[in-house]
Amino acid sequence: MRTAQEYKESLRRMRPNVYKFGALIEDVTNHPATRRAVEGHAQIFDAAQREEYRDILTTTSSLTGERVSRYLSVIGSAEEMVKNVRMKRLMFNLTGTCTGGRFVGFNAINSMWAATYDMDHELRTDYHERIRRWLTNAQKEDIALAGALTDPKGDRSKRPLEQNDPDMSLRMIAKDADGGIVVKGAKVMIAGAAEANEVFVLPGTGYKEGESDYAVSFVIPRDTKGLTVVEARHPSDGRDMESGFDNPVELGGITQGYLLFQDVRIPRERTFMAGEWKYSLEAVLNFIAPYRSAIGGCVAGQGDVIVGAAALMARANGLSEKVFRDKLVQMTVNNETTFGMGVAASVMGKLHPSGVWIPDAKLANVNKVHVANLPYETKRLAQDIAGGIAETGCLPSSQDINSPIYGDLLQKYLKAGTDGETRAKVARLIEWLTIGEGVPGCMHGGGSPDGAKLMINGAAEIEANIKLARKVANLKEVSAPEK
Amino acid sequence: MRTAQEYKESLRRMRPNVYKFGALIEDVTNHPATRRAVEGHAQIFDAAQREEYRDILTTTSSLTGERVSRYLSVIGSAEEMVKNVRMKRLMFNLTGTCTGGRFVGFNAINSMWAATYDMDHELRTDYHERIRRWLTNAQKEDIALAGALTDPKGDRSKRPLEQNDPDMSLRMIAKDADGGIVVKGAKVMIAGAAEANEVFVLPGTGYKEGESDYAVSFVIPRDTKGLTVVEARHPSDGRDMESGFDNPVELGGITQGYLLFQDVRIPRERTFMAGEWKYSLEAVLNFIAPYRSAIGGCVAGQGDVIVGAAALMARANGLSEKVFRDKLVQMTVNNETTFGMGVAASVMGKLHPSGVWIPDAKLANVNKVHVANLPYETKRLAQDIAGGIAETGCLPSSQDINSPIYGDLLQKYLKAGTDGETRAKVARLIEWLTIGEGVPGCMHGGGSPDGAKLMINGAAEIEANIKLARKVANLKEVSAPEK
Amino acid sequence: MRTAQEYKESLRRMRPNVYKFGALIEDVTNHPATRRAVEGHAQIFDAAQREEYRDILTTTSSLTGERVSRYLSVIGSAEEMVKNVRMKRLMFNLTGTCTGGRFVGFNAINSMWAATYDMDHELRTDYHERIRRWLTNAQKEDIALAGALTDPKGDRSKRPLEQNDPDMSLRMIAKDADGGIVVKGAKVMIAGAAEANEVFVLPGTGYKEGESDYAVSFVIPRDTKGLTVVEARHPSDGRDMESGFDNPVELGGITQGYLLFQDVRIPRERTFMAGEWKYSLEAVLNFIAPYRSAIGGCVAGQGDVIVGAAALMARANGLSEKVFRDKLVQMTVNNETTFGMGVAASVMGKLHPSGVWIPDAKLANVNKVHVANLPYETKRLAQDIAGGIAETGCLPSSQDINSPIYGDLLQKYLKAGTDGETRAKVARLIEWLTIGEGVPGCMHGGGSPDGAKLMINGAAEIEANIKLARKVANLKEVSAPEK
Amino acid sequence: MRTAQEYKESLRRMRPNVYKFGALIEDVTNHPATRRAVEGHAQIFDAAQREEYRDILTTTSSLTGERVSRYLSVIGSAEEMVKNVRMKRLMFNLTGTCTGGRFVGFNAINSMWAATYDMDHELRTDYHERIRRWLTNAQKEDIALAGALTDPKGDRSKRPLEQNDPDMSLRMIAKDADGGIVVKGAKVMIAGAAEANEVFVLPGTGYKEGESDYAVSFVIPRDTKGLTVVEARHPSDGRDMESGFDNPVELGGITQGYLLFQDVRIPRERTFMAGEWKYSLEAVLNFIAPYRSAIGGCVAGQGDVIVGAAALMARANGLSEKVFRDKLVQMTVNNETTFGMGVAASVMGKLHPSGVWIPDAKLANVNKVHVANLPYETKRLAQDIAGGIAETGCLPSSQDINSPIYGDLLQKYLKAGTDGETRAKVARLIEWLTIGEGVPGCMHGGGSPDGAKLMINGAAEIEANIKLARKVANLKEVSAPEK
């Protein structure tokens, strides 16, 4: 398996096609806009080599029997799925960020592993064989894989073909004679593309008859010809370009890019769906279930760091963290709830005939609802504990704190339970975690909470519950009104 | 295994020692104060015989290899523990109530299974052998077993021996020559005693040196000489004595009794702890972990019925339940959260050398916090959906609704999406579930949420989280203030 | 003004037409189902005579210049409206209940004072003169007046004339030559009818063209010929019939009745609307605004008692209430929020040309939303603080606690920070307040929270806010989609 | 009264003593770090001249009878205090920010108006006369006044003289012969200093005997000799320096500065407290009550803009805002709650003998608790409604969107209910409002919520509530435990 160093070298060998602030990023491993995120990803490779994390970050390949990165594995059991949840938590603990791109890539593999299996069985295609070959090689090379699901979609009240512009979802514009395809469009808000060797693309939603051009799935090198990546802004991302401690975290970072596909040619062996719209919904659902389960581990890992930072801030203010016991307990309750629901969804799942373990959809979607709520409360509580110094806009820049003119005065007045600079650094970390660049997208990442609620409603089995109520109290049937 | 009929007969054979409203209950199977709860318990025996519930309600005995009631089994794996959570949910679904007594008895067996194992190994006692013999027989006879944990405790700010009255926690007042003991005191708020053949008694808390007389555990027939049970009141329990539909549920009920021990003699073979105070805390903790895990299933089962009743009420009012989609989804989120956290705590546990699976304490206590909160919201939402008719105090009695003088008028004005009487019955069910006799004790049952928070705080590993935060932002150590 | 004694005598002089449990209540002042509520109402008269409460409970009549009960006054200013909010809080403090009937009567007067003024001005009717004469006399006699708004309504998805049965809302079935009317139908869930001398009837909703028969308003003696009152059940109301302390409050109570109108004749001088449907919506809105404002005071007064009972319970358990500081603060925040929002809605109102002060509708409806939420949390926190003894179904009856057989044992084991009986009584009060007969109908009383939300949405002025946002960020217009 | 232009000129005439990023700001009116905040303040002067806002933004001086800025007035009645709450809401509506500096200055005047009155009456000082003269002139010149309360404080567990460094709270180090004083120390997180002509300094807390050097109050020109202001960072404040639309708001902004006092000499006529520690607590409390009342208006004004922006974003996504009705209603409930509680606290106040109206402390502190909670929920809901595009880190920079290389593609894929650039701008506004530079400090601004809870607890009158509970249920006294 790759070392961190080998991973970085692999990135440097790629064609530069990532932009930010209007300019090309020549080397993602040292450009200030991407180097922290690369560093975070590099730690996955580092940690995978360490005994204490090995069981979480690696697993035995069902394809080759070799030890491989869990991020490139087929999830074969409830136990493996629970380890996935724990891996998400661990990676946030280690990097302070979500390394979400690798997670999407991982889920994309599993989703299409099942969908291609079904397609091959029912349609006599050979997609499953293609993905197997590709994956065997990807495991061997230990690539960093991102995943891409979300289409621009355009007007939310219209389907793809009702849009004025047919490109608002990624689509196939040609099929090669040999089975390869050509695609046009975009995937947006794609985590970790800059840090990836390859990108696994999924259909963005369940498509209907007549929309088959949109039902595409494939995997490509991130520097494929015709693909351009434009990185999105983050809160306070101007600080990436600064020196000083105002971007307090060096060993992790998040990037989310817009992937622009200008007539990109996908070879046959990397094409896993090419118009089979009937399987697009399944692909999305099989992506959502593990994603919305394991995201609970990610959010818990984020919460662990926030709990630690808040307790540290209390000390830096000269107070024992015990003063804030109730708030810290509530934060822990929040952390363990998203983690626990992820575990539960994992455990209550089912095995797909292809050998992929699919978590329980209802529990996974309930977790998504929590994930869109609880971290907000955790952050609010952190700001509550942290006091005025970590309130938004209440701390001078590291440049000012080190100013030759008045820096000594700022440091004098910033000291409390510790020296002024350390206290300022802790406060910056609180800002970074709660209203700065460290805030990951928990609300709509992996789909919106309103979508999750729709799925819960579908799963809620109101009729079954009505029957329980009627039986318990021996009540006759009452029909729902027609309108 | 016993039939429901055999179970009831076994109760009728017992010495009457249960009182309510100042009077002795001659036959708990037909007295209005207890017959519904007996009926609920009888359903466990019924359902255990049915194919669809068999896998949940029974298991293979690790002692005999026979199929036995899960309520009398040693929980040997995460899988068995998850089935325990599901059993709790199922039983609430079937009876509309919590049949909590059997659950306490079940956990008591498992808690003392581990504690006696440790005692025997370390102290060379033979307690584990005693419990094994008793359990083998109990499984064979398929008894209904309740459990008793809570002592009166007296002044909450004082330990047992600091109380003016040494009896405020149950204590051993003599040891027999043959190893039996004599106990005095009380256990209070004990669920399901009236419906039980036997009661398994645990130490009420972790005792310290000098408090060894309080460290007692044993199992006795509920009609043991010297034991008196006084049943507590429930909201609206006057309706138990009425005819009509104002107590809308006939096939389930809850009783909670005060067990008064007046110098009760316990034979050697039924004594499982007799002064070994060092093991009392372990016994309590090993009780708490599975209890606070599985209670999440119970609360989910209660929520299922509430969701059904609320949707039914909407229909009875002439509205589609779809009008209340958001509220029903929130109720489902609440249900699945307590269920899911119970599953997660179950799965993340550990195997005790005695063969008992002990769920994760942190997750179990987080679930206890939810259990003390979420069902309240679920009930509030049910009242919100149900409309004015189910508002507290807004519906005439069934006697009035059937009055020869004006009952026709009431029925005329009560009709809406269904006839007036049916609508009234559904409204009564909502009342029963949300502010009536059907409300179980989720707040302090199985211990108080404040106690759970203390345990979460202990488990929260603030120091470990501080280390994570420091590492992520490369921060130096900040010590906590001394005071 | 009347004394409490004179008030009770006035009730005894009335024709008995109130029923409960299928039987006629001969004398509401001493029947166990109604005497506590009568006692609560009697205290209004008592307190009005006391110097300390005089300014809150009485005011100067705008009609006669005499000192009159505030409950029979025209609310003429923001200041008077604020006193109304404070009166609600005070009355709950004094009686432990909401004396809601008098409050509805009070608001009905004010609502129709404005509506009749408008009708007379626009339609040349003499309704305002009629109400003025009636009110002048009512103030002089100092009657106890209840109010009645809610119709049975039948199927909620249909308007009155679409119902199978035209009587599902109260309607005029004839007009007398002299201007009086005859009405048929019912008003349901009417608070305080049994304790009232007269009942003021309002149209139940805003009626449309063709529905004029439903647009009726009038005031009648409660014992009018053809009117029958059937009292609804309350949680645990069986205890009204018991002795002992299980119904812990003697000086207050709530009744809510179904008023059955069998061709009731209303004389001209007591008829205030007779088909003028265009004014029915105004009547309802002018009722809602002050009602949903002042109900915040009521809920705060309830919360005051709950805070006190919870703190008392802590002490009875042997703990200082300081242990529960955070929870008690949250309860206080809840209390002051409903009180404060009531004050704010009162102050931000407008004067109607008739001289009635109408509170702000948006703030009043926001308060209704809080009123349907916050008291539930306050009750949950009270149960949390109170501990196991006050958990539902965890305390034997007063009969058992005084049993000659085992009462001494129960008292022995119930003692803690105080003697066993006192502790049991405090626990009963917690039960009564949180899940017993003392729980008033905060959810749908005065209309449902969903209705309030609809009104907030109407008032929210989304368009105005969009303009603010556009101006702040200099954004061009974005139109809403057509569908 | 001043025009906006005159105001800006007055700032340009001042000595530059404001720094950010290590560099002196030569002209605050056009430096990118301060010009938006100056613009926001300028709008106060503009709006005060406009008929529609005149009644809110100006009032009649109790000193001169002239029309003056409300920000420089003595609040003389409940009505004036309510207008203060409305002014706060209006100013947020107009500028998208909180112009908090002027608000602190305004409250400082009123707080010291009362405290100096009491000092003069009891100590025969002439402070009140000094403040009267200063204020008369300040009104005439229509100055922009900021206020400064918060000291660095150092170790939170120690009082000022227990600190290693006595300068951790601002202190008097000398008294001049003529009654002037010399001060040393700092005031931190001071809003609006850069935009102010003068700064009104208050004691930071209630001081005790022996701490008299810390009990100081005075008003000084912001460019006084020896005073240096260092501006703090805000989230994303690097964008202040950029062109393009990534800082979407030009007409408002917030600055919070650290005021460093290096032996600053205050003349006698500007000194309002010089060691009279007994009055320092009163000064702080009289500051807190109106501050924590009116801040509710500020938060509501912020919420109005967020509601508008969220609705606009829905439209830009191609959806009707009606889809999100429930969420928009909840946001409105939040807005109106802080506004309403501010109004209620204002109304329930008392008149100080000096002629200052002091709002109710309990209600004001309850509002502070809401202010530290509700805006967080409002922001979360805005992000929920806004969808993925406004999720943190999901939108490229304006530079990228206008890139000659791929800007056309980004604009193509960003279009939905409107063109791509407009949609991006609305998304930027959501970011700015919820996790960007537009987020004001609601948590600790005006003091921490934990401090407010302590004051609520003090005000909560637990004993009085216990008496109510005891009276309602006729219960005997239960004493609290000694320990």
C-alpha cells in the first residue's frame, strides 16, 4: 500500500486542471488553496500503516485476499459497515476535517458494485466484470478515489428534459463503437477532487423513461482530457493564503469543486452504466444508505474535536471545564447520537446478492435528519462555553498580535489561564470549527434533510402503525378522506 | 413452554398478598386493578407460541439447549442483545404497554449472572452455581419473573447508614446457619410484581465498606411469607373499575408496587449476594447497560402506537394524515432514535467472561437521556395532530355518550370523519396514551436522566478530546485551574 | 360587587341543567364534579375585594364610571390589556387552574363590542346599543359570565352546509317577529359553563355568503330553557369523588362542557348578531387577538406553581432546589416568555373606533405557538426534578398510605426530607399539575397552533422581507415560479 | 442634525489611531476594513432626515426641547424604550448589520445618567451636572458615540486585584488636581469605535471595596492621545479587500476593536465616576437592562433579512417559498419572540428618579437567553431552505464565475430560477448572513447567556413560587437541607 509520500508524488504527476480564484493550481500538494486538504488525505495513507489504526483503515480484499485500503473495499457485512462508521470518526479526529471525497468514492464503488451486478444478471451486460477489473487494479495501486453525484439540476421544479438547457444534468452525448461514451455537463460541489487520482461518477438521481442519456456511471482519472475542476470558496478561505495562525489547522482541509465536463470521452472498461435508466434509482439509493449511515461517524468525530476545543478554551480562560459539565454532556449526547444511529443503520441492514451490505434506509435517513441539526447545536454550545474571545469578530489577527507596535499590549491583555498567544490560538480554533473554514457541509452534504424526511415518511409505515393502534384499543377501521 | 392459560392459573394458585386502595386483591387475574396487566403479560406467552414472533420472544437456552423464553435467557451476544431491543418494541406494539416487570427480571438475571461469576472466581463462593440451578428450573417452568432494584432511600443527600432509619434501603438483618438470610426494608415502584410468579431482587446501588448489610441479591416467590405488595396509583386509574370505553385498552396495563419486606427469610439456594459490597456496583452497572439500551425499543414501540393513533384520529376528524406529514415524520424520527441508539449500544458492547454480553455504557446512557425527552415530544405532537377533541378534559364520559337522555345528541355532535362513538373512542385512546393510564414512566424508570448524564460525563473522555483538539491545531498544553 | 357567598347563592338559585356521568348535578356548588371549579371562580370575587388585588381584578367601567370586575369590562387601552394578562397569571397563581370560562366571556364581550359597533355604523342596526344595555346591567349585578365559541364542526374538510347534518355548527332556525331568534346545535368544550350565570355565544368561525344562519351571537342565562350542559371528563377525575388527598387541590378546578341547544329562544335584547355573516370573521379575529395574548399570562401563572411545586419536591426528597438551578431557570424562561409575549402583543395593538383595544395579531399568534409548546417542556422538567416518586404511577393511594394494615410501613418508607405523608402530598401535586386533573388545555384552547401558524404566515410579510434582503445586497428581483 | 456627509467629514478630521492587519488605517471612511461599517453608520444620519423613519430615529431632547438623535437621548418612558427596540430592528433592516457601537454608547449615557444622579444626591458630587453639559453639547453636534464596557479581565476565576497583572481591567492610575484622571488598561471587543467620534467608557463590572481604582466612567474623543484601536478579524474579512461580489453587502458592516489605553488623561468635565465603587454595579445593571431588551429588536431585524434572503434563494432555485412555509413560520416566530420580549421588558420597567426608564431585569435577561439561541436556529433553517448552493464551501468565487476561461460554464451550470450570477449572489448573501462576515455576535454581545441565567435565577423568586404551590395544595412547609 502507498505511503503518504507516494500519494503526493502521484498527484504531482498529474496534469494540472484544478483552478481557484481564476488561476490554475500548478501543484495541488503545495498550493495554499489545496495543500491542507492534500495533507489530510495523506494522513489516511500514513495512518493505514500504523498498527493502532490498521484494523479500521484497511481490510482484506474480497477480490484478492490482500490487505487493502478500506476506502477501496466492497463492504461485505454489518461488521465491515460499522468499521466504516468508525473510520469516518477516526479520520475527522485525525485531520479536523471530513476527507469527504474519499468517502463518496468508497460509497460509489459499493453502490455500483450492486447495480452492475443486477444489470449483468438481468440485461446480460458485462458492467460488473468491468468494475471488478478496475477495482482489482485500483486496490493494487491504492489510488485516492473521489466520487461525484450531484448535478447542477437547474430549475428545481423541472425534470432534466424540461430544462431550457439539456446540460443541467450530466449526460451522454455519444456512444463509441467499442462501448465507450462521451459525456457533457457538470458535477458540482464535489469533495476532494483536487486530492484524488480518480473520480467515480454516479447518476445524480433516479431517471425515468426517456431520460436514459442521463443514466451514466463511470470512473476517470481526475486529469482526464476535457475535465476542468474549479474549487469553491470556503468561509475565511482568504486565510489559506496568509501566514500566521489565523488558519489554525495545517494537517487537514476540505475542497469542493465544480467538475466541468467538456465532451469527455470515457473508455469502455471504465463505463459502468450507459443509459440503463431503470437502475439509476437503485444506484442512488444504494449510495444513500451507507452514506447517511457513516456520515454520523464523521459528525461525531467533528464533535469530538469541538468538545476538546471548548474544554481547552475554558481552561485558557482560567476556568475548569467542569463549570460547563451540562453543556459538554449535551455535546457528547449529540456526538454519540449521530455515531450510534450510524451504527444502528449499519447493523440493521441486508446483504445484496452481489455481496454488498446495504444499511437500513429508514435509520440512515433518520440519521441524516440528526446530522442536519445536532452539529449546529454542538457548535452553538462551543461558542457558549468559549466566551467573548471566540465570539465572531472579537479577536485581532495574528499579524496584529505579533505587531511590533502594539503586539505586546494585545498579548498582555489576551492572557488569562494561559499566555495571550496560546489563548488566541485556541480561540481561532473555535472560530475555525464553528464559523470558519473548518465547518463542513453537514446540512446538504449527502442530500438534503427534506429529502431524507420524504424517505422516512415513505418508510414510516403509517398504515402498519394504525393497525397496531386499532388492535390495542379494539377500534374499527376509519378510512382516510378521498381528497 | 407455558400457555397464557397456564400462566394465569399459576397466578391464581399463589397466596394473595397484593393490595390496592386499602384492600386485598383476591385474584389478580380478574381484579380490575390488575387484570389488564395480567392480560398483557399473558400475551407474551401467547405470542411466544406463534411462528411470527418465535425468533424474537424465545431463544435457545445456553444451559439446556432447549427453546426457552428470551425473558429467562442469558444474553450471550450482540445479536441476542439486539433481539432483546426488538422484543421490547414488539411487546409494546402488542399490548400498548411496557410489561416492564419482566424486563427488569430479565436484566436482573443477566446482571447477577456476571456478578456471581466474578464473586465465585475471586471469593470462592458458589453463588454462580446457585443461580445456574435456579435458572435452569425457572426456564423449565417458564415462570413470569419480575425484578426489584429501587430502594426507598430516604433523604437523598445521605448514605444508608446516615439515615435516621437504617431500613431506608433493603438490608440483611440476619444470616442463617445454612447460608440463607433474613431481610427487612422495601423495594419501591416495582413493575409487574402482581403479575409475577417470582421477584429477583438486586442491590439498589453500589455500596461502600461498612454498608455490607445492604449488599443483597436473591430471588423469591412473589407470595413469600412476610412480603406484602401495595400497588401504586396511575393517572385515571379510577376508570379501571368502570365499564364503558373510558379505559380504552383491555389487553395491556402497567402495575407498579411497593414491596414491603417484613423479616423475610431467603433460603440459601435463592441467595446470590449476602454482604459482598464490592460487587454491588458491578451488579448495578451490568443491570443499567442492557436496561438503558433496550428501553429504547420499548419507547419506540410506544411511539409506533402513538403514531398510529394520531393518524387514526386525523382520519376520524375527517382529515388525511398527510396534512400532518411533518409531525408524523418527527414522531418517527423520535421512535427510530431511541430504537437505533438501543441497537447501537447493544452492538458496541463486550462479552463478560461469564458469557453475558454487556452493552456499551456510554451509548446506553445517551439513550436514557433521549428516553427522558423524546417520548414527551412525541406525545405533544400527537395531541397537536389530534385536535380539540383529544385535548385534556374535552370529551364526555362513555356513560354520557350512551346516556338515554342526551347520548344521541352527543353522538350526533361528535361525528366527523366517522360516527361519534368511534371518534370518541379514538380520542380516548389518544388521552390514554398521552395523559392517561397508558403513559409509562420513561423519565425515571431505569434510573434518572441526571444519573445517566453523570455517567456520560464520566465516559466522555474530555481529556482525550482535548488531546485531539490540541493535535489538530498544534496547540500546547493548557492546564485546568486548581480550584 | 358580589361576594363569593353571593356568587354561590346565585348559582344555587339556577335551574339545574348540568350533567356528568349520566346524572344531573343538582347543586354545582357542592357536587364533587363541579365544586372545586366553583370554588376557584368564587375566589375571583373574594380577591376582587382585597386591596392587594383590586387594581388587577377590577377597573372603572367606561359605561358607568363605577368600579366593576375586569372580567366584565371593555378593554380600553394597552395598559388595561396588560392588566388583563397579569390578571390571568394572578388567577392561576391563586387557584392552581385557569378559570378559563370567565376569560372567554370577557373576550367575547370585547369582540362583540367592536363588531356590533361596526354593524350599527354600517348596517344601521342597534346591536351595539343592546350589548351596552346588557353589559351595564351585567356589571351592576356582577354576574359570572362564560363564553362559547367552538362548534362541533363535523368533518373538518367540509364547510357547514357541505356536512351531511346542517347542525354541526350552531345555527339560527327561526327569527321572531320582535327580533329575537331560535337556535339549534351545540357549542363544545366550553369552559366554566357550570360555574357561570350566563354564557356569551360567538360565531365559531368566519362564515361566507350563503352561510348566514350560522352567523349568530347572543348572551343567555346558563339555565335557559332548551339548553343542556354535559361536562367532559378530565384525567383522573374519578378522584373528584374520593376523599383523601389524591385530588390535592380543593380551591380550584376546571370544567369543560358540551352545550346542547334544543331550539333555544333568544330574546331580541340578548341577540347581537343574527345572520350578518360579513362580520363573523371580524368577531372571531377580535376574539383571538386578546385571547392568544392573555393566555400567555395564564400559562405563566401555571408555570409559577409548577416551579414552586418542583422546588418543594426537591426539598421533600432531601435535596436543595439549587441542585436543579439550570432546570428551574429554563422553566422560568418558559414562564416569562409566554407572559412577555402576551404583554408585547397587548402593547403593540390598536384602538378600535368602538373604544376596544385590539392586541397585535402576529405577536398574539406567535404566543399561541409558544403556549402549545413551552408548558409541555416545563412539565417535563418538573417531572425530571421531582424524581421517581412523582413519576407516573409510582405512588400508592392516600387510602393505602393511611391503611390500618400497612399504612405505617408506607409512611416509613416514603419519608425523606420530610415525613412520608407530606412528601406523598407534594408528589401528588406534581402528578396533578403535570399528568393529572390540573393540566389545562394549552394545545387547542383558544384555537390550534396550526391555525396560529397560518395566521403568522399571513402576517409574516415575506415580500417585505425579500425587499429588505434585496436592498441590503443590491440584488435584482427574482420572481416566484408560477406553479 | 448632521447629514451623512457631515458625519463622514467629521471622521476624516480625526487623528488616525485605528489599526488592522498590523497597519494604520489612514481614513476609516474609505479603507476597505472600515468603510462598510462607516457606511452603515452614515445611514443612521440619512434615515433620521427621512419622514418615514423620523419618529423612530429622533426624539425631543429632555434637555433642550430640540429634535435630536434617539441615540443621544435620555430614555424617559416605556414608550421611548419601545421605540428604542424598534430602532434597533429598523437599523438592522436598513444596513444588514447591527451598528452595535451606537447602541452601546446610547445605553452608556442612560446608565450613567442614573448613576451620576444617585452619586450627586448621596455623595454631593457634581457628576450629573457634568454629564448633562456634555450631553447637551453632544446632542447639538450630533456626534457618533460608541460605548465601551468589557475589560480583558484575565483569569476568569480571579478578581482584578488577584490577577498577576493589575491592568487586566481598566483602572485609574492617577487623579489630577483639577478632578481629571489618568487611566491605563484596555477595553476589548468594542463595537463601532472606528466609526465613532467619541467613546463612552463604563466600569466593566460591579466592583467591591478596595477595588475603587477600577470604578471609572468617562467619555473621550476616539482619537484622544494615548488611545490606540486595533480592529478584530471577522469571518471571511479577507473579502473586504477584494473586488467582486463575494462580500455581498456594501451598505453596512461591523467592526469590533481592542481599545488600548496607555496612560490616557481624562479631563474633569468628561469624568463621570472616579473611584465610587459602590455605584459601579448599579451602572452595569442599568446598562444591561435596556441593552438586553433592545437587542431583541436587533436580532429580529437580522432575522427579517434572513427570512427574506431564504425566500429569495428558494425562488432563485426555481421553487416557491411556499414549499418552506413551516420553516419560514418558525423563523418568524423566532424573530417576533426576541422582538416581543424586548418590548415586554421595556414596558414592564420603572422610572428612575433621574428620569431614566429602566426596563424589567428578569424579562430582559430572559430575552438575552433567547438571543443566544434563536438566531442560531434561524440561520440553520435558512441554510436548510437555501439548498446545496449555499452550503458552506459550495460556490466558486466571483472571480471564477467571471473567469474568461470557464466563467461562462460556471454561469451556465449555476442558473436555475434565475441567471447564474444572480443566483450566486443570493447564495453569497445567505453565506454572509449565516456563516460569513454578516454574522453579529449574539452569543456574548451584551454579556454571556450564563450570566443572564444567573440573574434570572436571582429574580425567579423560587420562594414565592413555593408559597403559591403550598397554598394551592394546602401543604405544610418543607425546609431546604442545610448543605
